[in-house]
Amino acid sequence: MYLDPYTRSADHLDLLSAGPWQHMAPTVSAALAGIGETEATIVELGSGTGLGTGVIAHAAPNAQIVAVEPSGHLRAVLLHRVASDNDLRSRVTVENRPFPSSRLPEKFDALVMINSLGHLDPDERSELWRVVATGLLPGGHAVINLQAPTTSSAVPEFEMARERVGNREYHGTASAERVDERTMIWHMTYRTSEDGHEIGATEVEYRWNVLDADTLDTELARHGLHAGAVGDEQLGVFRVEQDARRR
Ligand SMILES: C[S@@+](CC[C@H](N)C(=O)[O-])C[C@H]1O[C@@H](n2cnc3c(N)ncnc32)[C@H](O)[C@@H]1O
């Protein structure tokens, strides 16, 4: 059964993710170069509130996009973003089932999964590589990122973002604990304050399956795929393509 860890953080998420997406957007756009100049189909897994969906739509102006978002709370923001923009509304289909149960097009020119891969366990990840290997049309590729840390380790609390809206400040911090070699638990705290006084705090946690670049290479090779880094190394973005002999 799908348990939605974003139920209680949804009100902060779009606001606090907008800044990080300003850094991420040029790299994701560059990674999609050549896709969607003419017609194309792009699958986005884990669209969240749609910050990345907008970037994909802008980078690939003629593409049809299937945006997969299982969290009802985040999907409400995503659907609002899509429905209130005529261009997005005409090209983006919102799918609610989590991968691997999602209803996806059989063939696609690109698959994008940003800031979400760690939600898939190793079996689901293997299914993802199978779907990418069999679904990519000639010349197509996937775009993913590996979020730091890429090996399982404890992370002391740090500030993710802080934004002011009206008289209130919205603030997110994160820390993580190591569970085992392949799994961490992230703890997020979202605070709201006014005039320096905290008026609300919500704690959220979720399991995260870590993946480093070497393990990614090994997993992809089993499916006739390989990865190449794109853009600023700190963002951990990779283009995943079929090996030449499989194209
Ligand atoms: C950290 S958020 C990132 C959202 C968005 N990509 C962004 O960068 O703003 C991770 C997203 O993955 C989604 N997710 C979790 N499990 C998923 C699954 N099995 N299939 C598709 N999406 C999933 C969550 O609901 C959430 O929207």
C-alpha cells in the first residue's frame, strides 16, 4: 500500500522547493536538449507540485507530458498549476498511481525523475530501468538525479529553505539517520513563525534508498543502459541512454 509521507508537508513544499528549482532548472533543461523540438512524449515520475513539470514543458515546447504524482496533497497543487496555464493544460496529463503501478505510455522520448529516485526500493528501481530500456524511443533518454549523500550516512540538521509570505515566515530543516548500507531515514521539520514567534511546526520522515554513481552504472548495465553526468556535479544529474548496440 502507498503511504503518503507528504500529507503534512504539502503546504510548505512548493514554496520551499521553488528556490532550489531555480538552480536545478538550467541543468534539467540542458539534459533535455533535442527532445520535444518536434512532437515528443515525456514521462515525469514524482512531479510533486509541478515545479519541474513547468521546466520540462518550457525545455520541450512541443512535448506531451505525463506527470506522475501519487500524493493527493501535492497533486492538488500540481493540477492547479497545470490547469491554470493554457499551455500546460493542453499538454500535461496528471497520473495518480505511484510507479510501478502508474499508467504510462508504452513508448516515450524521455523520462524525467528529479529528487524522487530514493523513494523507489531496489526492486522498484530495477523495474524502472526495465521500463526505461524497453520504453525509450530511438534518440531518447532519461534524466535522473542522485541526491547527496549517495552513500548511507547520518546527516546533522541543516536549513533547506526559508521564505516569507505576508507576515509569516516558512522554514524547513532536514537531518538524516543511517538505517543500513542502502537506506536512510530523512527527518524534515517545517516551521511557521510570525514576529519571531513559532506558530506551528510539523515533523515528517521518510525512508530513502541511497544510490551512488558506481552502483547506478552496475544496475543500468544489466538493462543495456549507461549514464553520463550533466551540468553542475553537485546537482547529481545524469542522462541515461541505451547502449549503442540496443538502439
Ligand atoms: C522530494 S519530492 C520531489 C518532487 C519534485 N520532483 C520536485 O523536485 O519538486 C518526491 C516526490 O516523489 C513522489 N513519489 C514517491 N513515491 C513515488 C512513486 N512510487 N512513484 C512516483 N512518485 C513517487 C512523492 O509523492 C513526491 O512528490
